Amino acid sequence: MQRCNMRKDDFTRLRHMIEFARDAAMSAKELLTPDEAALLLKMTKRTILKWAREGKIESVRVSRKIILFAAEAIESSSKRRPLKQNWP
């Protein structure tokens, strides 16, 4: 049997991140990945992540690499976002 290299602090931090994500999921009911949010808003994943950093879209950072978005926040930002006109 192989030993786990994680320390007790790592397990505690991971448990807190999971509990935080679970609480966010309970309150938001549905969480979306950056790819799913970008698809709904018809923009790039890069822009979605930039907006999350700037605080324009509500997001939940589960870990350093994992960011999730509340579906309700994505829907409300899509309603607020003006449509771009392609003609002069």
C-alpha cells in the first residue's frame, strides 16, 4: 500500500475548500465552469476569467486553478450586457 504525501494542513485546507464549494452550490443551485459560462455569454473563456478577476462576474474560487460561476450570475450578466451592432 502506498503512503499519502499530504500533510494534515493540506487535508484541512482541502476539506475547507470542498465545504466552501458545497455551500456555494447549495446557495447558487448550479455552478458553471468557465467554458460553460463563456458559451452562454458568447465570449471567450479568457474574457470570462478576466471579468472574474475584476469582480464583474460573481465567481467561486475552489482552488488556485478551479473557478466556478453561479448560473444565476451568468444569466443576470447576460441580460445586462448590451448587444454589439455589426453595422455603422
